[in-house]
Amino acid sequence: MAFKDLLTRRKLLKENESLRAENRHLSIELRNARADLALELVTSSGYRNENRTLRNKLKAYESSEPETIGFECVGVKK
């Protein structure tokens, strides 16, 4: 009877170790997914307005004639 209990105990310990390893792996995946989501939220909300402004400026430059685009020169004296 004691031998049977020992085998059952070993089997349970192996299963426990396997479950711990799987739990550790899932915890790491969850942490990485949360980090990716946080990064996506920051980049999409923080830069959305700036990206829209730059995209509109680029469209304006592309749609206009090259001669009509005025560039501002800083620090140039006549």
C-alpha cells in the first residue's frame, strides 16, 4: 500500500511541475500581450492628431503645383 502511495505521489508531483511550467509560460504570454496592447494604445492615441496633421500637409503639398509651395527660410538675411 505504501509503494502505491509513493507512485501516486510521484505522479502528482510531476503533474504539479508540469502545471507550474505551463502557468509560468502563460503568465509570460499574458504580460507580453498586455505590454503590446499598452504600446498600441499609447501610439495610436498619442500620435493620432499629429499623424493626421502631417498627412494633411503631405496631401496639400502633393496636390499643389511645385511653384506654389512656399518654404520658410530661417536665419537667412537678404
